[in-house]
Amino acid sequence: FPRRYPTVELRAETFNGATHVPVPSDSAFLKALLFDLRLVDDHVFVEHRDTCTRINHSSVHSVATDAGDLWPVLAFQKSGLIYACLPLVEGPLEPRPPLLTVSGLSQGLALLLGIVDYISPSRKNEAEMNTKIGQLRYLLIQACPLGTPLNTNIRSLNCSFEDIQETPVDKDQPAWRSSTYKGKPQVNVCITEKVKCMQYDQRDVVDTWQVYGAVNCKCDIEGSAPRVILTLNLPSNGPPLQDVVVHHCVTSVDPAMLMSFSAQPLDDSVFTGPYKFPFIPPSDSFDLCYYTSQVPVPPILGCYQLVEEGSQIKITVNLKLHESIKNSFEYCEARIPFFNRGPIAQLEYKVSYGQLDLSREKSLLVWVIGQKFPKSLEVSLTGTMSFGTAGKEHPTDYVCTGNTAYVKLYFRIPDFTLTGCYVDQHSIQMFVPGKPKITASRELISSDYYLWNSKAPAPTVYR
């Protein structure tokens, strides 16, 4: 069973330059591979294959062809079958780059192992195995439509293979639209922004925060190549989107949108929209674009102080929700771990809002703030504790030693984005018959949101 990707072969020719070796015909490649694996002519000594200086310690081979050596060919035997693929090397082949730098190897191995997992259970039943190999062509259209594996769990795709078209009925149908939808048109769009933050509450260390956004779409629309135009909107005072990366199904964008980088200071010439994305959607859910933005303040400002006084530790945590942030959480909590110490033996605390829980291992405090901050938008926690003897089950950390410690915040705010970015349902244009049902949502989620102890030096790696 062969499967070739002309798009990948063209990319290889571009990346490899003068060192590029073209892939021969399927029959010629199979003959060369069997020869290299010593499955044919194994009684004949061939120096480049059988010399003692060439000992393979992995499943990566260099296969000799008339045009030169194909490398890296990933090939192995399993239950009497040979599984092989030729990963893309994004660069020159001479000198050969280290295997760990070739990302296509891990992708190719994952795909081959997915095929093994799909075919192997039928190995003893030849008729069933032949049926599965016949279905493999349809499954790979879903799993690896353009040469980059999207889903290596081939077995999970088995239920829907009959809906896949081997060759599009319409010549205009793109390769990434692997199946056609029948039914009432509907579009679901969700903007997810994640905010990372490092706060130190120290004069000589600058706090940092970053916002990363993704726009996920699921378009159930009839037709072989339906066209959709989606527009992202910002409020008048919203920070512009930067570092925009679009999905390959997007047909065109304003070049200025792609030229705005967060590494450069903002100026008057930065692109502020409209952010229009015309595209032909894939059949499944996909991320239309990714972006970053330089927001002026983090959503929750805080400070954490931990000091040791004899055998006791005193902690103080103050949190303040910025007034521009929607005060409606799905959840909001602060987790305070204590590394390299024993279990908490004694605990006295006072919280101005919410409740404080102690983990089963008695090494983690969980401050559940809940779904709203109070009217003052400020909450505080103070506590005094002592510890018992440390055991193997208690957390250790080579970075957080002594008073170097942190509080980590976890929260999700539905129907809100830090940039103010939103999708106007009425601005979505679809050139298809019927009135589609459009659902748009957005959310803000914390990601690596840390408050470091201001009474101790924070690790250099986080500064």
C-alpha cells in the first residue's frame, strides 16, 4: 500500500536544495528498501550495506537509489509486514542533521504505529487484513490529508471511513475538506484567550504577562468548497492583535495583519483591523488563527509574602481584580504549595472572602475564591503554620527552596476576552443556500499565572 504527497515532495525539494534526492517510483523504492533491509539478495555481500562499519542501532535507514541515497527512511518489521515512511527534513541533507532535530521522524513514527495498531489485530485473518488495508486509503485522507499527521489514532477513524471521498466529485474541492456535510447549515466559533503572568512585587524585577488567543471553528455546511468570511472585532480602545498565524484554509488576508509583531514596540502604523478571514473550512473542528496581544494590565494583581519565624511560617496573600475585568468566573482559586517541607501540622488562618482547604497530603493550601470577587474587588489571606517531618509523598522542588515559593492562580471567565476581541454573528458571511445557525462564544483562561514570594529572590529563569 503506497501513499505519496506531492506537496511534501515539493517542499523537500525547496528545503534540501542541491542535496535533494527525488523519491523514485513506488516499485523502485520498494525494491531498494527490501534490498537495504536484507530481505532480498541477502547472500550477496554489498559493501555499502553489509560492511561492519555500518551498523543500524535504530529504525532509520539510508536507502540507495539511482539518484542517490534517500535519508531518513523510517522502516521496521512487525508481524511479517513492513511499515515505512520518508519524513521531511526541513533543511539541507549534507551534513546530515542529528535525528533529534528532524521533527518529521516522531510524526512519521506516530503515524506508522497508529497504522500498526489498526492492522495488527487482523494479522491472522488474511481476508480481514486485506479489507483493512483497502480502507487505509480512506482513513489516511482524514488522518494525514496533506502529508502532516493530524490524527495518528487510525483506529478511532474507522467508524466514518465510508463518508470519505477518495477523489473529490468537484474539482474545486480542496484536499483538506475530506467529507461533505448534509443537513442544516451551522457554524460554531469560540475565541479562547490564555493569560500567562509572573508577578514579583519587587522594585528591581519587572512583572510580565502575555496573552495568547486562538479562534476555533466548526462549520457544518453543505457543498464541496463553501466560502466563509469571518471578522474579528475589537473595541475602540482594545489593544491590536499581533503575531497572527492563520490556518492553511484561509484564502487571503491583509498583509499588514501578518506584519505586526509583539517583539516590536507599538506605534501608530500598527494594524488595528478589521481582521477579516475568508476561508474554505475543513470538515472537522479547526483553529482558524492564533494571535498575541500586549494588554496594559493583568486581570488579577497580587502579592505573596512568606517569612519564617523560628519553627513557624507566616504567609500573606493579597489579590485585586482589575476594574476592567468582568467579575463573573466559572471558577477562581489560588493554590499555595509548600515544597521540601513535611506535612502541615498546625494551621491558623483568616480569609476575607471565600474558603481555604487543605489537601489530603497536607502540603497544599487551596483558596477557593468562587465565582465573584466582593464589591471592593480585593481579597486577602493570612496564615501561620508549622510542619511535621517530611516523607517521600510530599512535594519537592530544586528551584523552590527555602523561602523561594509561589502562589498559582487558576480561573476561567466565560463570555470575556482580555483584548475585548469578539465575533459579531451578523458579520459572518457564508455563500451557501439557507440561513445558517451561528453560535459564537469566548473565554479567558489562566495559564502559568504565578505570584512569587516578594520576601525571597525569584528564580532567574522566570525574570
